[in-house]
Amino acid sequence: MDVIIKTTNLIRTFEEGRVRAVNGVNLNVQKGEFIAIMGSSGSGKSTLLNLIGTLDKPTSGEVIVDNINLSTLKNLDEFRAKKIGFVFQLHNLLPVLTTCGNVEIPMFELGFSNKERTRRAENLLQEVGLGKRLDFMPTKLSGGERQRVAIARALANNPKIILADEPTGNLDSKSGDEIVHLFQELNKQGRTIVMVTHDEEIASHANTIYHMRDGKILRSN
Amino acid sequence: MSGMTSGMEGTLKAGKADFSVVQKGVSDLSFSKISENRTGEIETLKDVRKATGVLLGYFSVGNNPFFLVWGVEEEDLTTVGIDIVNGSSFSQEDELIIGEAASKELNKKVGDKLILSDKEFNITGVFETSVFLQDKGVALSLKKLQEIQKQEGYVMMIYVELEEGANIAEVCQQIEEKYPDLITIKSASELGKVDKGLELMDAATWAVSFLAIIIGGIGVTNTMMMSVLERTREIGVLRAIGWKRRRILSIILGESILLCLFGILFGALGGMLGANLLTLHPALGGLLEPIYTWEVFLRALITALLVGLVGGLYPTYRATKLSPIEALKYE
């Protein structure tokens, strides 16, 4: 299988080098794999995710995503828009837009027509089981439903990779299970999923589980 | 302001007059005092068809403390642009004619009486001019007004009507050279020569406008800054899902400009309403006539767009400089 994410001796320090949030991580993620990264708060798992997703830049080391070395990449916005779908712990939906409007947001950068945007957003919302909630405002949805809208938004530009940072952290266990099953569905469709969590039950749905402590990956099982 | 200037211009260039002559060096038109003999002298000058001396006075009538009274010879009424539309002209010293607007306002018609400075006058006619300021007043015999104002032998200004094809500038120059104590007024732009009050008011209007622009600019910056701060997280999300800085920039700046456009819409409507309300005030109604020209609105529109653009610059800069990761952490 092809490697889609590869980090080599990846280091990210803060406070002038005193804090090593990511400390020499070598990680290979295969195309179509669903991995979970576990660890306590401050172990560096979210920082690692941000480095893979180009939201942050490494102090040293390199990240190669879909055969692109991120350190040589000029247009990070375009890379994020096309290759990566982000799901955050908080759904981070725009409260002034409907569910459909929220899912359409990432499509603006790829120049879809209004009609095409709406059609795609409606299909995606149906895919995540919210076909009957197209015109709802985010405040009218439950926590699990909001997170599903956020997942539909992450899928908007049909990215190969989904990066999810504690996607079930704010949900009850039932909603959390639904979300992780949704990730499994997406994984079956061929998408690579990197999920950060500290919930073992949630992590157990992944193909591979990595543990992080003090910025290092300890083991996988 | 243009309404005020226009009213003044109407007074200075009434009827058939090509220009008017007033005393030089006075700070306000109402202080101008010219010997009546000058009227005859100016009339003998080359190219001058007619010179008409008039006296203006303000009296307290009804609720209006600035009720305009014209003192003019009866035969000169048409020269100064007064057309009688009802009744007849005054022939006795205790008679006067009333402007159409004043007649409606005071509810006085031909045959009624009007008291000016404790003297009773019979209204013999109603007149109309093209100047709003004059329509809100009355006209009576020059002699009588001179007597009331204790200005016997003096007029306030002289209207000069020239022969056809005469060169206005040349005649004006001739008058100013011959009478160094007099000055000629040909257009509104020269109003400042005699009316420092109008110039001062113009300067004050500009100062107030300038202040309003600065306050407006600060208001826009503040509003947009708050908006950017409130939506820091949203901006972070937008950046994380791949929106370019340029798109964020256009949204924030667009919003800032839109804010100013709404401001101009409500400001213009409010301003028009306010100006019209001011004219309802008895003391100001006689002096003010709001004039709305498309230039005024265009100027306001351009100013609003500039204020929106400049006021929105800093918040936009802040929004586009946000790192997505910091913005996402923002509570």
C-alpha cells in the first residue's frame, strides 16, 4: 500500500525551544488507513495533527502528504482546501448560515457554481444522515447533528484525508459512537482518516492506534 | 449651506438686476449703509439702464423674530423681482404688500392689517418672487421703512440693471474705482465680500463635517474591530478549511463599506428630515430653505465609501494576519 502521510524526525518546539510539543515523530500512514492517536492533554497529538494539516509549521523535520513535501509548498490555503478535511472538537459551524450554507463554505475556493455548491452540499448532508435538516440553523441541531454537519463540511471538496481533532470530545457516548461509525463508513469509501482522541472506546474503531507522550510516539497496536 | 447661499444670492441679485452694490468692509450685509444719492449717480453711468436703492429690515412678527421687510419705491417693484399676484401695490405710507408665503403663514390677506414696529399697515396686495426668503416677508415704501429704521436718506444696497450687451465686469470695475467705499456683487461666490457671517458659517459647516467624518471613521473601525474579534474563531475555521486571506479581506472590507452605505442612506434621510423640521421652527423657517442637489449626495456617498475603506483597513489587516491555529484557540 502507498504511504499517504509520512513524517520524518518531526519536531515542533514552543517558548524558544523549552517546550518540545512534537519531539522527533516518525509516522507513516497508509492510503485508506484509519488511525487513532491517543494521549493525555499536552502529549503533542493535536500539534502533530496541525503540522500534518499545514495549520502549523515544524521547527525541523519534514512532512510529506500525498507525495507533496509540505516544506516546499507555497500555497498552503489551496492545499488545505483540496487535500484535507478538518473536523474539530467544537463543530465550529458559522451560526448565521444554515447547515447547507455551512457545508458549502469550503467549495467557494474551488470555484463551483451556486447550483453545483448547493447540490453537492445537499448530497453530503444526506450522506451523513441529515437530509431532512438542510435548512436548519446550527442552533436548532443537537451536538451530534452539528458534528455531522462539520463532517459533511470536511468532505465538501472530496479530500483524500480527514484530520479529526477530538471529534467526539463534546458528545455523549451514543452520539460519539454514531460519529465514529460515520468515520468508518468514510474510511470504507477509501478515505484516509487521522483521528486524535483520548477515548479508548472511540479509538478502538480505528485500524491502528498510536500513543503519544511528551511529544513522542510510543507504540502502536 | 447651499440653501442658505442660494437665498442670499437671490436677495443680492433680485429681479432684473445684473449685480448689486453694497458698502465695502461691512461684516454683514445688514450693516451696509449707502447714501441714497448714490443711486442716482450710478444710474447716470455708461451702460447702466437702472439703479434701484432698497432698504431691508428684520422685524419680529408673530412667532418669527426675523421677519423680512423690504423698503422699495413703488415703481421699482418689478425691477427687484416683486410681482403682485393679488390686489394692488401700496400707494400710501401706511400700506404694504405681503409675500405669498408670509400671507399663508400669518393667515393675512388683502384688506387685513399688519402691525410692524407698533405701526399699523393695511395690506393692499400679495406678491410673489422667485426667492423663498423674500416671499416670507413684506414690502412697503422706502420712505416709510427709512423713517421706521431712522435711516432717512440711506439705502442698504443698490440693484443695478445694465443695457443689453453691456460688459458687467467693466461696469463693476468702473463703480468700484469711482466709489472706493462701495463694492459690487455679481455672484454667490462673491458673497464673502460682504457677508463674513456666511463665510464663517461655511467654515463651521466644514469643521463639523470634518469632525463627523473622523468620528464616523473611528466608529466604523471600532465596529469592525469588534466584529473581527467576535468572529476570530470563525475566521480561524475559514482559514483552516482553505479560505485565502484575500477572500477574508474582501468580506471584512465589503462589510465595512456596506456599513457606511447603510449609514449614508439613514444619514441622508435623517438629514433631510432634520433640515425640513428646522424650517418648521418659526425663527429659522424664514431664513432656511433646504436645497438637495445630487452633488451633495454624491459627495456624501464618496465620503462614506472612503470612510468605510479607511476605517475598515486596520480590522481587515488584523483579520487576515490571524494564524488559523491561534484563531481556533480563541475563546
